[in-house]
Amino acid sequence: MSFLAFPLNVFPYIIITLIIAFTVHEYAHAFVAYKFGDPTAKNQGRLTLNPAAHLDPIGTIVLLIAGFGWARPVPVNRFHFKKPRLAGVLVSLAGPLSNLLLAFTGGLLLALTIGFGLEGTGGKFLYELCYWFTYLNVVLFVFNLLPLPPLDGYRIIQDVVSPGTRAKLSQFEMYGMLIFLVLIVVDPLYNITIGPVLQKIIPNIFYGILDFVGAFF
């Protein structure tokens, strides 16, 4: 089964993690948008922790196969915001930050399983689930902050730059996925862009979280 991004034996942990992580991520976008006065997501049934409202079947399958995927984007109408640029940044940040919070939660639970000696055969499922839950939420936190459309990092940049620059950036949105694939496939570009993110930034944050929560036990 080499065509899959993850070994089959870890699929239960991956699937459970993705259901929770994608759901909380999109709910966070909807919640913050609603708090800033935009009822669009709420009116479309997206202000909920029901996974069925947020999961994209194709995006989830692609993630399991290719290692990256997506949930259904939360609709946001900036015209409802009194301060569109500030609200836009906070709405975009809400998703990745929710994954960071989940990563800390997973790290705490992982430390508890180790502290109580549950990482052996009897508690192996819980230990593995907490490990992958923490790691994948770190991946989602970092990945979604990449400055490529349609990721949250790009949306943040849109709200930070001037309106003129925002208009120019919008012309390239349709090429976001193509640019990402090029960065993945072309080795010289991968080595100076996506590579360091996957090989250094994500592991550093992951082990940083484990060290932080582990210091309390």
C-alpha cells in the first residue's frame, strides 16, 4: 500500500485526528467571524462542531493519499465587519491557532499517558492516538500559515497589505495549488521552501510542545 501517505496501521489515529482537527479548525473560523458580526457561516450551518458540516470527502481522501488535503472552507462576508482588515486577520488566524491549541492538548494527554506508564501494550492505542493527534495538529498549524492561496497564511497577508497590493495578489489566486505542487516537485525549490518547513519547523514545534508539557510532570 505504498500509494498511501501513512502506513495502514496508523490510519485509525490519522482519521480520528483529522475529523477533530478539521472540524475544530473550520468551527474556529466560523465562530470568530460570527463574533465580529458576520452571520454567513452560522446561516449556512457551519457554526457547529458536527464534522459532517465541515469535512470534504475528496480533500480527506487526498490527504490520506498525498499527505495534504482540505476541509470545506467557511464562507466569510467581509462587508459585515466594522473593521474588515483586523477582523479578517483574526478570522484567518483562528483556524491555525485552534490546531495549535489542539496540539498542546494532545501533547498534554501524551505526557499523561507516559507519566502513568500507559504507552505499553495496554494503552498503546491511547499513546499512538495522542502522538499522532499532537503531530498532525502541528502540521496543520504550520501548513495553514503558508502564504499560498487559499491557505490562511495567504488570507492574513491579504488583510495586512494595502488594498492595491491585495487586488494584485488576487490575480494569482487561481495558481495557488499549481505553485504549491511546483514547490513540492522541483527539488531546488523544495529545498529552500517546503523542505525546511517539513524537516525543521514542524519537528521543532512538535518536540517543543512535548518538552513544554513534559516539564510539568
